[in-house]
Amino acid sequence: MKHYLLSVVQPTGVTPPARDALAAIMRDVKAFNDELRAAGAWVFSGGLHGPETATMVRPEGGDVLITDGPYAEGKEYLGGLCLIRAADLDEALEWGRKAALATTLPIEVRPFVDQH
């Protein structure tokens, strides 16, 4: 089994869904996570606060420089992630499809390097 990262792509500046719609999304996300766990594919998942909460730690002159803010600003940001186990890319993409339907957001699927 290989590990894949499912990244939730959150649009910047979009108003959150109405309370009822958000409740339905959260119910679907819970069902998705339950299905991952039942299949033995779940490793870790979680949502992230917005990019305005980020702190950067950069190497500089043998030490580090700590600054506020995200690394890069853009139209979207990493809103959450799910680390999964899958036999191959096709299986990981199927989990990505299910995650996109549950979250109603785009999902980026990426394999980890150097797995056998």
C-alpha cells in the first residue's frame, strides 16, 4: 500500500455555506471518513484554520526568521487534508472523488515519494 495526500482546496474569500447546507456537508464528510476507516485506508485527516493564521519559519544565516502570514497568497488555500493508504493511483483517485463529493470542494491527490 502506498500513501497519498488528499488536499482540500478551499477558495479564498468565499462565504461559508448556510447552516443547513454546512450540516449536510459535515454529515457527508463524517460518512466519508467512516468509510475510509472501515476500508483500512484512513491514516490521518483534519481541517485547517485560514491562511491568515499561518506563521512562516525560514532559514536565514544559520538561524531562522519568523514572520506572520502564509507562504504565498492566492485564490485558494489548503483548507484541510487527509492522508490515506491506497493500492495504486486509481484507488487514491476514487477516494479523491468521494472526498470531493463529500466536501463539495476540489481535492488534489498526490502520492508520497519513494514508496515501494
